[in-house]
Amino acid sequence: MKVYTKTGDKGTTALFGGTRVPKHHIRIESYGTVDELNSHIGLIRDQDINPDYKKILERIQDRLFTVGAILATAPDKAVLKNGKERLNIPKINDTDVELLENEIDGMESELEPMTHFVLPGGHTTVSYCHIARCVCRRGERLAVHLHELEPTDKMVLTYLNRLSDYLFVLARKLSHDLNADEVKWIPEKY
């Protein structure tokens, strides 16, 4: 299979199931942002961090491909009239969300309680986590917008929400592990 197909040269692309839409369609923006997020998580995984974190991040990357596939499928193409699934797309489930929650709880048990917002930074790896968190939040916002226009799997919304929380706590945990400064945001008084 060739990388280039030339079918998108006029500004459209195909969703799973064959529906063609403009490349600026909210569905494309949604799964494109999830793809961007996946690349940022790959960058975090490439850092010199605990191998256990790398395993979790790899699992997250796999789940993000599933999220992307769900977002790339028009609702009318996902299910046949008899209710049977038309395309063999995996699902995001409670277990995927629970994994993130368990990881969050485990990391937080080793951290000082948070009393202030923190400024992103302190170490390059920590900054990568904060960038990924922001991209995740953007992906979530776009998926919510898409869901308002064309309902999609609500577990996608839950997963993206929890994933941004996970990335924030991972940034804090990496700050701790790397002995990086975690700078509290204390608003200036004028």
C-alpha cells in the first residue's frame, strides 16, 4: 500500500466506512488532535523514565489508536440497521479508565498534597507531560464538540478527561522522581 493516494488533493479525506468530509471537519480535527497527543506521549515514553511508566504510556498509545478509530467513524457507518456493528472497531471500556485512575492514585500517594497550581516546567521531561496534557484537553474539547453535533461513544470523552488528569499527575510524579523544582503559582497582588 502506498503512503500517498492522491485522494485528498482537493481538501477532503475519507472516514472509516468511506464517507468523505472536508479535512477541516470537526471529526478530523478530533482524531487528528488525538494523533498529535499520541506522538507527544511517544516523546515522553522515549525519555529516561521508570520502565513501569513506559509500559503504561505504551498501553495509553494503543488505546489512543482505538479512540482515533472511534472518532474517525461516522455514526451512520458504525452500525447496521439490524444493530450489528458494521466495522470491527475496538471499544474504550471501564477497565481502560480504571487503569488511569489506579495509576493516578498510586502516584498521588507518593506526592505531597497539591495546594496551588504549578507552573509547567522544571525539567524537559516534565514539560513534555504538560504539553501532552494540554493537547489532551484540546482533544477532549474537540471530541465534546463533535459529540454535540454527532453523538459518539461517551467512553471516549471519559477516557480523554481522565487521561489529561493522568498526564498532570505524571508530570508532578516525574518532577518528584527527577528532583525537579515544582514551582507553585502564587498570583501577584497589585
